Amino acid sequence: MPRARELIFWAIVIILAIESYPVRGFYNLLEDKTIPTPEKYIWLKSQSDNAPVLEWPLHTPIDGEGKYVEGSMLHGKPIVNGVSGYQWEGHQRLTLLAHSLDNDAALKAVYAFGIKYLIINADDNAFPLWAKQEIGQFMLVKEFTNSKIYVNPYASTHFPDNEFLKHLNTVTCEESGKSDFTFSFEFRSTDKYYVSQNKMILDILWTTGEKQFTDKLIIYPALFVDTDLFTSTVKKRGDDKRCSDVHSISLLNSY
């Protein structure tokens, strides 16, 4: 037993010695590898508002937008993109549309989210050709070695409202089997897109002859762009079995 205690004692001494004095090629003290905060995030943090930020280029989660999440922890502002797992439909569509910001559809998608601060990061050490003094409503306010920051002074989020409903037009009525009608509504808006993270349930009023019926149109969260199509399947009533019997279809809800 005394021998075992002596071995334990010397083992502890050796471990403490290793912890205190690095041995070349065997153990090294941890070095301070703190990464300095990028200048773009320092500048963003200095802005007094809490407006949304979008970083370009946009990626799918598997491509690594997690770095934008890390960046948001440094500048403290809400970000539109920047995910490491689940990507909701609005973000998916924005990623597809805004892979380049040199066209109207991409810019309208960005405007819909109410983005004030747009960060364009150099891709392979080069900025895209369209990243000039102005990108649509965005104006260049700050430039660093590998990033440019633009500001949109007119930024506001385009949530669905009464105007959104005016852009929903009845397109078709189709007979779905013996017992159902399917009503289709097309969203037509060439000058403005909308975004919503909440499910919308709209009332549909439709008539056949002297009879009126009410059903529901459910629109799930998404980025809504020109020519989007929404459908609702409803039960046929009474003796009216054909779409030709349906005289009018309208949406009742207002915001």
C-alpha cells in the first residue's frame, strides 16, 4: 500500500509539471486565438436602429449560411438570411430569386422583407459587377476590403394587406370528382411582392343561382410573387354540379 500511494503521488506531480511547463513537441499551452470582429459588423453595431440585415451571397443551409448567424451575434441586428438547419419557404424563394441582384424580380423580393442594410461580400475576392454605387433603392454607404454595405432609406416590410387581396383574382373553377369544386386564385402584382410568416385563412363567398355559400382559402407562409397560384377545394351543394352553375367567387376578408 505505501508503494501504491508513492506511485500515485509522483503521478500527480508529473501531471502538474506538464500542465505548468510545456514540453517541446509533446504539449503546448493554449494560445489566444481570438478572431477580431470584422469591420462590417463593427460599423453595423454602431448604427442606433434595429433594422433588418441581408448578407449576400445567399446560400442554402447545407452551403453554410451559419456564418451569418454568427455575424448577427456580433452586430446585434435581426437578419433575414442566415440559417444552419430549417429553411422556411420564404427564405427558399428569396435564395432562388436573389442569387444575383441585377434584375427587378430579385430586388422586389428583397424589398418585400423590409431590408435596410444590404451587405455584399466579395466572392472569390471579387465583387459582382452589379455592386456599384446604387443597387435599386440601396445606396452604398460604406466599403471595406471584402465587403460593401448599402442602405435602403425607404425600407418597410410588405405584409399582406387590403392591397394584397386586390391582387388575388379568380382564375378557374374546376370540377374535382363528383362531389367537389376546386377554385383557383392567381396573385398578380408586377410592381410589389409580399411576405408573411403567418398562415392566412380567407373567406370565399360563392353563389349558385339564389344560393350563397362560404368556404375557406388557406395561404401558408411564403414570399408571394407575381403569378403565384392558390387553390381551395370545396364541397358541391344541392343540385349545382357544374362550374357553369357558379356565378361569382369573391374573397371577403380585409386587414
